[in-house]
Amino acid sequence: MTDNTRLPLQILLVEDETNTRNMLEQAINADEHCHVMAAFGTLKQAMAWLENHQPDVLLVDLGLPDGDGTELIRDIYNRGYSTEVMVITVFGDERHVIRAIEAGATGYILKDAMTDDICTSIKQLVDGGSPISAPIARHLLGRFRETAQEDTNDGKPGIPALTQREQEVLSQLARGFSFPEISNILSISPHTVASHVKHIYRKLAVGSRSEAVYEALQLGLIDITKP
């Protein structure tokens, strides 16, 4: 059975406040489509667990007692995992929001906006959505407007950073291979291929294969002349 048909979704929960962690775990496990594989209160515990496990979703707080949750997000992507990441935190300021999203988070929910229906947001995330609290969306819109203005005034924006696995997937896309074919070539599941493609589209700010390939070639991110 491939990852895209596996139920329930396997979730790693990292939250240092015990009552909040227990509440979230109970709410998630109440939905038959979601299951908390492991729940930790520190960065160190979560990183050690990730040495031998790959969850479908990471739910992470930013303010952990032994570090910043963005370190765990970066760790997920440095491992080449296809794990989707959603931040659940009290930090709604622009600095924390932008740093988490740049690290790879695709969802960002403030704790005061959480409901018992947290698994709905998790499923939305896995299905390609980006659950974001309204105040966070406002921050992002403001940041995008500023970035657009800077790009207009100063020239080319910075080059997006793709992981090695994302570059491999993108190179195969550029050669015209389908998701199942890429899955066979790279020995990963079709679900993992689709997840990598979603991350590629987000990083390159594109909405299609052709746009992704064009942007990657223009930026020198891939070389399709190599085998």
C-alpha cells in the first residue's frame, strides 16, 4: 500500500506545555483519519525520534525549552522527508511567521484560534491547502507587497533554495516523466513525489510543471543535460 492510501495520517506533535499537548493529542486522535504517532515537549526528543521515523505531518510549537521550532522544520527538510509542517504557536508577530514559513512550514495557526476540529486543518494541509490564521494571512500579504516593491526597485529576487531531493524530482519533471515514473526512478512513493512537487511550486512561486521547469532553468537550479 502506498503512502497516499494510508490511513490514518501519522502525526508528530511537538508542544512543551503539557495540558496543551494532551488536549491536542486527544482532539487529533478523536478523528479516525488522524493519529498521533508520538508527542514530545522538547526539540532534542523530537530530533532523536526523527532519526528512525517519518511522519506524514509535523505539528510544532515555536517556543520550545531547548530551542526554536524552526530548527525542527529545517531538520525535516534537510532529511529529505515529504512531511507536511504546520506551526501551532502563540507567536503571531511577523518575525516568527516569516522565519517559520521560510524554513518550510505550509500552515500556521495561532493557539488562541484553535478549535477541537484541529484534524480538519491537518487534512486540509495534506490535501494541498495552507491553513493559516487570519492575522497571519494579513502579515503575509503585507510582506508580499513589500517584497514585490523591492523586486521592482532593486532587480532580481533571491534564488530559492531547493533540497537535493527536490532538485532530483524537478530534473525528472523537466525530462517529461510522470509522477509514477519518477516514483520508480527515485525509489520513493507517488505521494512523496507529489509532496515534493508541491514544495517546489511553493518555493518557485509557480502553479504548473512548465512554469516550474522554466523558472528552474532560468535560475540555474537544474541541468537537464546531465543524466
